[in-house]
Amino acid sequence: MPSISRRGKTMPQSPIRKLVPFAEAALKRGIKIIHLNIGQPDIKTPKVALDAVRNNTLEVLAYSRTEGSETYREKIARYYAKNDIHVHADNIIVTTGGSEALSFALGSIADNDDEIIIPEPFYANYNGFANATGIKVVPVVSNIENNFALPPIEEFEKLITPKTKAILICNPGNPTGYLYTKEEIKKLAAIVKKHNLFLVADEVYREFTYDNREHHSILQEEGLEEHAIVIDSVSKRYSMCGARIGYLVSKNKEVMQTALKFAQARLSPPTYAQIACEAALDTPQSYFDDVKKEYEARRNLLITELSELDGVVVAQPQGAFYCIVQLPIDDADSFARWLLEDYNLDGETVMVAPAAGFYATDGLGTNQIRIAYVLEKDDLKRAVHILKEALKAYVL
Amino acid sequence: MPSISRRGKTMPQSPIRKLVPFAEAALKRGIKIIHLNIGQPDIKTPKVALDAVRNNTLEVLAYSRTEGSETYREKIARYYAKNDIHVHADNIIVTTGGSEALSFALGSIADNDDEIIIPEPFYANYNGFANATGIKVVPVVSNIENNFALPPIEEFEKLITPKTKAILICNPGNPTGYLYTKEEIKKLAAIVKKHNLFLVADEVYREFTYDNREHHSILQEEGLEEHAIVIDSVSKRYSMCGARIGYLVSKNKEVMQTALKFAQARLSPPTYAQIACEAALDTPQSYFDDVKKEYEARRNLLITELSELDGVVVAQPQGAFYCIVQLPIDDADSFARWLLEDYNLDGETVMVAPAAGFYATDGLGTNQIRIAYVLEKDDLKRAVHILKEALKAYVL
């Protein structure tokens, strides 16, 4: 029997996926599960986007342009301009989800054995894309005590080697909810310019910022044109995770020409989804205002409720819709499994994402979980109550 | 300015893409272009698929399952059973196009610097996927004189090294239109078993076989269960290139578990497209019969017309909808460009794909072009006439 590749063997499994069999077994036993583990919003997709697909008159579902149509990319450029980010249609490639944008970016800037520095905890799938392309993730630790603020620049500089090609950030952060300040972005800009690195920013949660905080894009930073590469996605912005549409955005022409060659190999992004997404750009501002208000209320409720639990430390998220929660337990993997296998409160339990999978450093995050607040407030409240009672039962 | 990666620099450009600026310039001069260069069928997408999307009642365009829904994969398994290919839903992962299925397969079975043997000429984008993952393509030459039949097994064996992980075929072939016989598939099966390699078959043109020939899938070959990996796609089957839905199919459990981890990193295939594709499986047989009849008639016309041209050699395609044509010229790249830049017959010219991009060996295919017969018969006839007159003018 022929053997699979080394990279296949080291490909990480999603931290949530491991729990799925236990969740399925719980459902079979009649247990109801409140899902705190996934970033699939319950928010409705804008009607204008859904209608555009329902009313389409295509007779041949043909390839689209590799980089997305001219009109769509021009409309995206106008979306960015409204957000005070000034780019041209030529600075944008439409991709199959933010995932593909990241793959193209990594492939274009780093080779096998090259290194990318990422503040941890970080979106677990970065590990997967790095592993698939043979790139080494070098983590720089951020702490729950600091609310996961940007680690000191010296910590980055200690890690830079001749193989370092880029710093990758997620802003606002999944799983931390941390929103980098303008000053932090400037610090990162200075370091990538000094060491001639790329700065890749996953800004898919751009719109989700709370407490009247503003998002600062790396594309707004002057003098960073040749360094800045933005990963974007419509998934969370319009509650269109199933569209699988994202963007790669950069003013570095060589990067864009290179990424386009990666894009050509896979021909084009999905056509129906582009119809939906082009229409989604006409979503009225009131939709976003309402969504943001809703997430902010959910966050406030969640943080308040969690803060009242004994021995629980929770970072204050300023954006996105996740938070990292430190629990008075040893091993969140076992606890998450136990919640599904052995625990229920009146026939109900919660599913959480153990946080160790969001760290690259072994042994970090083992007593932490990630919670996604993409549920109605009543469900969130009940979920925290279940968590509270479960912690009592587990610790005993 | 930070520099792009080596793999970015060596990423091949699509052989057609280079011609696009010249085509655009010709259009601006008012020249009409008949496109013999692309595999975008003009055939209508089955109504049942288009209607399913128009009638969808989604309110949240959510992620689908990473591997495609259980019901969809079961329906795909029934499609295979109808084609005498017996697989279970668990042997199938739904991917974003055949392209992604190939990426997952290559990533799962080969590491950086490993080798894959491919009979050339081959689908140009195989070079792109291999380059992106650091895998070396080792070509084994097939010839137009032999109609691009499978090269002798000794030619494969000469190329096998400890780094060889797989043989990759496209059956029926793009760009050759060659359909491997049952005997040829058995020869390939013997060699991969002997040398403990994977056999990857791109079978996206399965339905398009002519002269009452039957397609033999590597999945039908007994004893090949642990070696066989099939790449499939709905793009050409239902004229749904823009769906971006494909399948990875294998009975090798380790391969499937590994590919699933690659799939998890990109979350899920596009949701709307899966709605269309699940419905497309209900397309009546008459649709395929009509389409096949139409392509066979186009092929017959094209080959007859081309055979009458002086100095032109054309392979007889038995499947798919491409053929390689050898022209009495030195350099098909220059000729293809000249057709767009300097030639027209009554205001009309043709765009062809220079074949060198379908070869990995330098210097091969330089006097060949690929023609896709995805046009109405009248257009095809006129295109060959233009080609004939153009050759006279070019050679003079």
C-alpha cells in the first residue's frame, strides 16, 4: 500500500472536528447542544443578495474571470473607499473564500521551509495552510492578562531570521476578539519595513468593532504599499459563509501578478456566489448597524455573565465575535469532550472549542476555550449557566 | 521591497492567458474572434439544476459540510453506480472544482521535491498545482503519430525513482482527446502495484466518449483500491464550469482521512453550487445523449475539415472535446499571436491555444495547437477555413 505524504501526516485536524463524533453521540441520546464552538452566524443574509441569485437568468453556468469581473472588482473598490481604504480594481483578486486568498498570498511570498511570524493564539486553519505549503509558523505569544494586545516589538525581532518572509495578523482577531490600535499597526509597519518583510492582515471581521472603536487597516498605512497584503472575505460581513467568496488585496504589483498565476491554475471563483456578493455590496448601512448592535449586546451579556463565574478569566473582545475564556480546569480538551459525553443540565449541554488548537506553542491554551457569540442572547445566557453548573460538577 | 517566493517566480502562466491582451486589442480594432482556445462549452446547463438555485429558499447562506452533505454524496455514489463504478458516500469528498480535488490529492500523497509521472501533453494547470506544492512533474512523452496512446510501460519504468509517488493520467485526455483502453488501464494498474505508487486519474470527461467506445475508470480495476484516486468535476458534464464543484474519490481510507484535513482548512465547498449540482444529478439521460451526439458531430466535422489542410496532422480524438493539431509552421506561439495581431479574413480571425504549454519537455509541441470543439458546427467550419487561409498567408 503506497504511503501518504509527510505533510499529509502533519496536517492538523480542526480543534472542533475531533469533538464532532461526541456531539453526534450526544444528539442520539436526545441531548440538546448549544453551539458555542462555531463561527457560523445566525444572522440572516441580506435579502438583496439572496434575491439576486433567485432572479438570475443564466442559461449556461460559465466560468467567470479568474480575478473576478471588472464590474464586481470596481464595486469592491468603492466599498473599500467608503471604509477609507483607497485601492483600485487592479489591486483586488476575487478568491474562493478568504481561505484561498491566504493560500495564494502564502504561496506567492514564501517557499518551503520559509517562516511566517504570527501572534498566538491565532485562527487554527493558518496552521493548515502553512503545513500544506511547507511554511513554518513561528508564534509570538500574546496573553489573556493583556487582553491579547500586540506583543512587544522586541519579541518579534527576536524571532526574525533570514527565512522570515512575513508577519501575519488577524484584525480584529479570531479567536481573541482583539482589535489592534492605530499605534500597534504603525509598530508593525515599522518592523516589516525595517526587515523588508510582508505584512499580511486577515481583516475579515473589519466591520465588527465595538465601543465605538475604529478599525485601522494596514492598507491605510502610508509607505506600506509594497508590504501590505490584505485577506478579506464576505462570509461574516453579510452572513454568507456558504458563498465562499473572499478577496486578496495588495498594491504590490509583483504580488498581484504572482497571485494571479496561482488563481489561473484553479480557473475561477464560483459564479453564483459572485452574483450574490456583487448584489450584497448594495446592502443598506442599517443592516450593518443592526448586526453590530446585536453582536455588541451579545458580547456585553456574555462577558458580564462569564465574569461572574468563579475562577474564570475572560478577555474583553473589542471586535469580531469570539472570546477566549480561561477556565479553572487542567485540560480543556477533556472538559469539552466531557461536556458532550457525560454532562447535561435538564437534557442540555454546550459545545465549546478547546483553545490549544489556536496556539502553535505546545502546552499553551490548554485551560482555555474559545466561545463564538453568534447565538441569540437567551441561548447565550442559558449556555453560560450550563457552563457554570458543569464547571461545579467537573471540578468536584 | 520584499521579494516574492521562488515558487511564485516559477509558477507557469496559462498558455492562453498570454494571448488575452492581443485578443482584446483585436476586438478593439473591430475584428471578430472565433474562440477555438477555451473549454467553455456553449451547451446549456440542465434546466433542473438552474431551477433548483432559482427556487432555493435559503435565508442564511451558511457553510455546508466540509466533505459535502451526506445526501449529496449518496446521490453521487448512485451516479457512479449507474456508470458501473461502485463506491460509497464515504469514498467521496466534494471539492471546489476538480482543481481543488487535485490539490488535495497531490498534497496528501507527495511532499516537496517528490515526483509525479504524467504522460505529456497534459492539462497545463497540472504544472501549476505541482509548482504550488513543490512537486516535480516528470513527463513521459506520447506522440501525435500514435494518436497519443499510452507510452510503453518501459518508458514509465525508466523514470521511476525513490521519489516517485504517483502516475497521473487524464482520461479521456485534455488536450489530446485520447481514451485509454481497458488494456492500457490494466498496464498502468500493474505498474503502480509493482512499484507501490498511487494512480491518479482525472476522469472529468468520462461521459464524452465517441464511436461507441466505453470509458474504463481506474475505480473499476480490481485490486487497485489502495492505489486509485479519481479527480472528477461537474464542469463539463453538465456545462456547469462556473459552479466550481468537483469530487475526490478513493477507497484508500488513509488518503481520504488526509484529504479531509486539507478540506477542513478551507471549511466547505460553495453552497449555491452544491444545490445546483445535487439537482443536476437528476438530469435525464436524453440530455447526455444529445450532448454527446452534438460533440461527436462537431468532432467529425472538425477532423474532416482539418484533414484536408496541406501539411496539417491531426490526432483522432476518441473522447473529451479537444484535439491537438500539428501545423506546417515553426512556432505556434508566434502564429497564435499573429492570428490576433496581424490577420483577419473578412474581419474575422481565430484564437487557438499554442500546445507547448501542455508539454513539460522543452521544445515539444512548438508546432502544435490545441483546438476545443465547443462551438456550433457552422462556426467550426468557418474557423477551419480561416485557419486554412491564414496558414497560406503565414507560410508565404
